[in-house]
Amino acid sequence: MVNILVFPNLYNGSALNEVSFGLVREIKKYNLDVKIIGFNLPMTTLSNGKLDNPEIFFQHNKKIVDELKETIQEGDKILFVDMFQLGLGILQYYLSGTGKNVKFGALLHGASFIEGDFYKKDKWIKNFERGIIDLMEIIYMPSKYYAEYFKKEVKNNKVKVLPFGFYPQDYKKNLDNSCKEYDVIIPHRWSWDKGPKYFYELAKNMPDIKFALCGDILELEDKKLIELFQKITSLKNVVKLGIKTDEPHYEDLRKARVVIAVRDSFGYGFRKAMACGCIPVLKNTTCFPEYIPKEYLFDTLDEAERLIRKYVKDYPRNYLPTKEYSFIEILEDFFRR
């Protein structure tokens, strides 16, 4: 019997990168007997809401299925870093024909049937997702919000809520108020699933507060989203930082006092900002109430504005250190079950 961890195709700026490197980190730290498949294959990027190089994505998934076909033996346990593993259907068909019984599990980062998901518009994906879910013995999710929504939509109870790994000590923190260039930073791609209307309204209503906008617009065919992006970037109190990754992105985060977020399943974007020295102002929804004290949460734009002004004015008095979380609990739960 072999324990196998399968990695998806990674792309620049994705939280899947933090998840993937965090899992490898724990496997090495605890010297776990786990075979790794698909890690360190070519990385791609998102462009216009799609992968810029679908050939890389196709070849990655093909390589995964081919390697699993040759590797899997009776009783193996296979954990997928991302539940959406295309090609799993044909692999299962092969395994059924050979009589090999294995256990599949996965981490869930999003799904088209979850409200606000980036791929919700691609209706063809839904049936693939539901078929993959049927093959899983267990699916790990980082928040109760996702789990309840998942069970409601899919009528499936193969769910366990455990926090995904995050390591704040990896980020250099800056609490020096004299070094700050921005009052509020928006650390997300410009996409409907991240709540851009909130960001625009706040920036428009607070001309004396300097906003920094990370990322860029992805869905270049969405005219309304483009118009909203043009509106916010035309405001005099908004600085467009553009798409950056790793240390250049962290350096931007260290220049801000407050980070704002509206929707997330676990929230690597706001957690990295907090680890770099930002105070969170988050909408009282999705995963945020499960991890962040209520004094940093808002329900209305007026409440968000009040919190931003308070934390900017008193910075760094109300700084909230972000907690460390480990993937070891997920790894041990699956491979020892």
C-alpha cells in the first residue's frame, strides 16, 4: 500500500501555490512516507479568465493520469491537492476494469456550484465536478461556510473542515507607520468573485484615503467589469500596482496599513497582508467570521469606512497577528484513516 499526493497544474498568483508548497513542506518536515506526483511541473498564468497556455494544462493532466495508471496498486490512498482533477474519470474506469480498489480524497479550493466562484459561469464544469465528488471518500475544506454550502448544493456529507496551512513567519512584517505609502491595499485579482463593487464604492467615498490595487482585470470580454476597473483606476486616490508575485508583491503589502477583502474560502491574500503588517477589514461573510474577531468585520459600506478610518488613524495600535496553521492534520487524517 502506497500513500500518494497528486498536484494540479499551478499558475502564477494562485493560492494553490501556497497550498502545494505548504503540503510538501510538512511532508519533508515530518518525514512522511508519501509519494509525490505532479509537483514542480511547468507553471502557467491566467489570461482573460483562462489559462494562457492550455497545452501545459493538458499535458500536466495527461502525465498525472499516465503516472497514476502505472503506479496505483490495491489499497493505495491517493490525495489530490485540487479536487478538480480532469482525467480522473478514465482512470477510475481503468481501475474498475482491473479490479483495483483504492481510496481517493481531495482538498477543495472552489467549485462552480459555490456562490461567487470564479468558474461559476462555465456551466459544463459542474457535471465533471459532481462526478469527481462521487469518487472521493473525503473532501477537505478550510471553512464551515464552504462545507455547508457544499452539502446543501451537492447533498453530500463526505466533508471535513480543517484549516489549510499558513506560515506567517515566512513573511517579513513591517509595522513602521512612517514607511507606509498606502492606507488600504486590495490584494486580489479584479474579478466579480472578489467583490470589486465594494472596493470601488469605498475608494470613491473616501477620497482622503489612499488605496493600492494589486492584480489586474482577467475577464477582458466582460464590459461591465472593465468599466468598473476603469472607474476605480481613474480615481486620484487609487494607485494601480499591477500583477506581482512573491517578494515584489510582499513588498507592496508591507507599504500598506489596512487590507480589505470581501469573499474567500480561506483567504491567503489577506493572511499574507496581515503577516506583512496590515490590519484586516473584512466582510462579515464566507470564511472570515470563522477566523477573524468581529471587531475587524463589517456588514455595510458605512461600517467598512468607519473601520478603515479607525485603523488607519491609530495604526499600528490595533494590529492583529495572523495565526500559523499546518497541513499536517489533513495529511495524517487522510493517510492514517
